[in-house]
Amino acid sequence: MQRWQALAELEADSGRAVLDAEDWRTALEDYFAEHAYIDTGPDARGPHMLLVEREPTRWLVQQILGDPEGHRDWRILAEIDLAASEAAGELVMAVTGAHRVTG
């Protein structure tokens, strides 16, 4: 079951919402056309499933989605604002999209 509204509400609660429920549905509809679910087990949450590109003012993060076939070709993208995180004393992150890695 895809819970687009729940994803949008989680983002809205963070105060940094970029994607609404329809954006989430659009971003992941191709994923769910291929796969019945997203793996959320221990392996899917391991450090090897998270890519971080460090820049001076932000980190660009990619969470690799664990799919049933093990392709690992879908990512959720986010941006971490380092100055805002420092000022807030907690992580300030905005999810910016989801896509399939090609090539």
C-alpha cells in the first residue's frame, strides 16, 4: 500500500516540505509499476544504502531504495542545510525527489 498523504504529512511536520502527496505519487509511481514494495528491513537501512556528497554549505543525500529484486537503482534525494542544522541544533533536511539511476 502506498501512503502518499502520510509521506507528505511527515515532510510537512519537519517544516521543510518540498513534496506534497501528489508529488510523492508521481515520483514513485514508476517504482511501484515494477516492484510490489520497498524493503525496509535491516539491510535496507544499512550505511551502504546511503550516499552523501559533502559540499561546503550542504550535503546532498541519496537513500538507495531496497527493492525485492535487489537492483538498488532507485533513490530518494534530499538536501541537508548545514548552517540551518547548526542553528537549530538538529538535522534540517528537505527531501527533493526520487528517481531511478540509469546508465
